[in-house]
Amino acid sequence: MAARAVATERPKTRMRILAACRRLFNERGPAAVTTAEIAASVGINEGNLYYHFQRKEQIVEALFAEFEHGFRDVAAAYSPGADDPRHYRDYFAGWFNLMWEWRFFYRDGAAVDRMAPRLRRHLKALADDGQAQVRRVLHGMAAAALIRASPQEIEMLVVNGWIIATYWIDYLRSRHGIAAIRREHIDWGAAQAMGLFLPYLTPRGRAVVELARSATA
Amino acid sequence: MAARAVATERPKTRMRILAACRRLFNERGPAAVTTAEIAASVGINEGNLYYHFQRKEQIVEALFAEFEHGFRDVAAAYSPGADDPRHYRDYFAGWFNLMWEWRFFYRDGAAVDRMAPRLRRHLKALADDGQAQVRRVLHGMAAAALIRASPQEIEMLVVNGWIIATYWIDYLRSRHGIAAIRREHIDWGAAQAMGLFLPYLTPRGRAVVELARSATA
């Protein structure tokens, strides 16, 4: 009986550690958080933390696996052929919610890279898939007459959209000294990314933006 | 005579050190270059290098002062009220040439920040001036009927243009593993930044882009 209790308790502790780390890393960045703080935040001792994760790198890798899972869920939420503006509004909101939930990966990319270099190829594969997906969605929006854009314009939008979505958090830090990202900043980032697409929207397509604005207002 | 020879020789050595460092830093980043390599590249011994610069931080600060000078020259090249498309073509080409000449500041911003934290407030002042200048130029282009954009659209363009211009080098590195920036990459970055403005150009304004394309073709 005792052995069974331990066996079910361990995965729970692991989940609690990861949840605490996501919160702490989002607040202060993975480089600034010590293993002592992690253990204290979970209410376990450092030996117990060490039992689950021998190095902080392993925590970052485990969190990245969760992030990857969320990323693929958001990408998969697109329905090919959809022409309801609400579908696109929800789809883009999904990306920005993901960024909010995992903001340390966006804000502290260089620190994550130094700490867990093995993630590099996972990150590349994820970005490949993500860009391919955004490309599909934009072609879908063109087919549904929500945007009017040539294939070359769509390529430019995929890359510029990716650069804005990846770096707006670092822009706020380096340009305005904003280190703690709040919900209002996410809305600001979403509006900047949306700005790229505004001139390509058809009158029907503007409904996507109007819906997004009324949702956050 | 000997004292005079030394007195005129010293500023020249200092300039040669800075020129060598700019080249080495552009090639490999300031963190990867050792003081031994710098001395060898200039053809002096490390004691002589130490006479001019006691720490690498001081070299980075001296190079930043040169960059700042170049930045203000590029910004000042705008003629308020200009309506010749060639003027705007040259003006934007000036910014991208500056990025090419000082690409390590754009590519290795995080390393520079760790190495020379005192530059932070200079960088902020420079970015404030740079954005104000781009804003003035875009209002100038609107007044000259080269673009058609509302003040809100101009604000969005200033920020998105800044994010693209600041981070496209890091995007090429993190996304495509491109660490050595070549001229062709500069053209790529310029085309991506230009892409932001395309939908706002009037038929007259398109001449700016046509001129830029024929200049790099």
C-alpha cells in the first residue's frame, strides 16, 4: 500500500514542480530562479526536487514539451476552408494566449538557449510547423475573401508577422524597460501584429478585427 | 622629437584598434573575440592594447560612440518637405548601410548589454531620437503624397518598422542558423521592412520602391 501511495504521489509532485516553475519563470526568467526557491515554492525539500529533476535544464526541457503540446493544439485549431470571421478571431487569440501562458520562452529566448541547447532543433521544427500553418491560414483567408493578398505578399506577411510575434516582448523590454508582461501588453502585441494585416483586409475581413476589438474592449 | 612621434602615433593606434575590433566583432561577436586576438590583428602587443583600453567594455563603448555618430548622420540626412522619391530611397538605404557597418550591435545586443551596461541609457536616447525621426519622415511622405496613412497607421508603422529593423538579424540567426550576415541578407532585411509600407504607397510613392529595387538589382 505504501509503495502504491508513493507511486501516485510522485507524478503529482512532478506536475506541481512544473506548474511552480512556469509561474516563477514567467515572473522572473529561468536564469534568476534558484532551485532553493523552486523547492520552497512547491513546499518540498531540495533533495526531493533533485529526485525529480537533477538539473534546471531538465525542468526547462519538460516545460518546453508542455509548450510544444500547447503550440500544436493552437495550430490544429484552424479549420481549413473556414470562412466565419469569428473562427479567425479565435484562432489568432489562441496564439496570443499561448504567448501569455509561456511568455518566458518568448522574453528569455537567449537564456533558455544557453540553459538548454538541446532544445534548439525542437524549436526549429516547431517554428517550421508554425510558419507553415500561418501560411495555410492566410491562404485560407484569401480563399474566403477575408484578405486580398498575392502569394508574395502572403510570404512577406508570414515572415514579418513571425518577427513581430516573436520579438515584441523583447522590444517592450529593451525600448520601454517593461520586464513584467501583463495582459494589457499582450493586447498591445496582438494589436501590433494585427496592424500588419489591416491593409490587406477586405470589407468582410474587417469583421475579424472588429470582433477581436469588441472581445478585448 | 621622439615624444612628438609617440604623441601622434597613439591616436592612430587607437583608431587602428577600433577599426580591427569593429571588423572582428562584426565577424564573430564581441564575446567571442579575445584581447590577444585584437592585439595580434592590429600587430601590437597586449601591453600596448592595455595602454589604450583597460577593458573590452571600453572598446565597446568607444565603438558605440562611433555608431551613435553614424546613426545621427543617417537621421540628419532627411530633408523636411522633400518630395523626390530618390531622396527617400537614399534615406532608407542609409539606415540599412548603417546596420551593415555595425551589424554586431544589432545581432549581439544581449552580449553588448551584458558587457557594457552603461550603454543602456545611450541606446534608449538613440532609439527615442531614431523613432521620432522615422515618424517625421513618414509624416513627410504623407504630406508629399507618397504614402496614404492616418496618424494611427503611422504610429503602427513606426513601431512595427522598428521591430523588423531591430530583430530581422536575430530572426535569420535563430530561424535559419545564419550567423554571418552578408550583403544579400541586408537586402533581404530591407525588402522585409519595405514590405510593411507597400500597401500604404500611392502610385507616386511606388517610385521609391522601384528606384530601390533597380539600385540593388
